[in-house]
Amino acid sequence: MDQEVLKANLNGLERKLLVLVNEHKNLKEELKALKAENQNLRAAMKTRDEQISGFHNQLKITKIVDNLHPEDGSVSELKKKVDEYIREIDKCIAHLSR
């Protein structure tokens, strides 16, 4: 009778061990997936920060250009040139964010 109780206990322990091993395996896979997601989110955040920085620079340039008082055609040409640069920068940012 003692052997039957021991076998039953052993079988119970084996089942519990299998459950724990499977749970450990699942948790490791989940951790791996979460780490990958975290890395992707950090990369996306870095890209967004770079875009925001670019937009801040664009805003600063626009403010500088708007504060210039045109006395002759050179300032008007300067505004056009800066606008071209801003459009080119926007294209570069759009290309980098793909």
C-alpha cells in the first residue's frame, strides 16, 4: 500500500513538473517576443524623436525667414531657397521614416 501511495505522489509530482516546465517555456517565449517588441518600439521612438527635431529646426528656419524684412529681391530669393531646402529636408525625413 505504501508503494501505491508513493507511486501516486510521484505521478502527481511528475505532472506538476511538466506543467511548470511548459509554463517556463511559454514565459521564455513571451519574454523573447516582448523584448523584440520593446526594441521595435524604441527604434520607432528614436525615429519620431529625429523627426520632431527636424520639425523644430524647420520651424526655427521658418521663423528666421519670416523675421527678415525684404528691402530688395535678395530676401525674397532667400525665402524661396530656404523653402526649397525645407521641402528637400521633408522628403529626406519621409524617406528615412519608411
